Amino acid sequence: MKLRDYISQLEPEDLFAYANRCGIAESYLRLHVKYASKNPSVSLIKSLARESNGAVSLFEVLRHFGVLEPDPKREAA
């Protein structure tokens, strides 16, 4: 699942809990993480994947922030 989609589908209380588990404010998650408007630290990147409980892979988090290029094979599927 894409990180933006994961964040969008969270209920308000789940969004708050996810942000807390990642060590960031809910507003930072909604604005800067969801829209990739700031470069995250390595520890935040790892936390975003880990604290999604398997919903978002590390690969997807890296793609979200433009660290990895989209995989054309995965995009076609």
C-alpha cells in the first residue's frame, strides 16, 4: 500500500496513534509526511514502515519520498 493511501484511510484516533508511534506530531504526519514536503530522517523512514504494522513497506516509504524511482514492472501491475 502507498504511504499516502495508508495515512488517508486512518481514522482520527488511529492517525494520532500512528504519529505517536513514529515519534512525530499528528499535524506533521498529515502535512509534511503525507505530501512528502520535507525530507525525513532515516529513523523516521524506518518508523513509518515499521509502525504501519506491515501495511506499508520500507520500499514504498522510500518511493513516497523520492529516494527510489518507481518500478515500471510494479506500476504496470
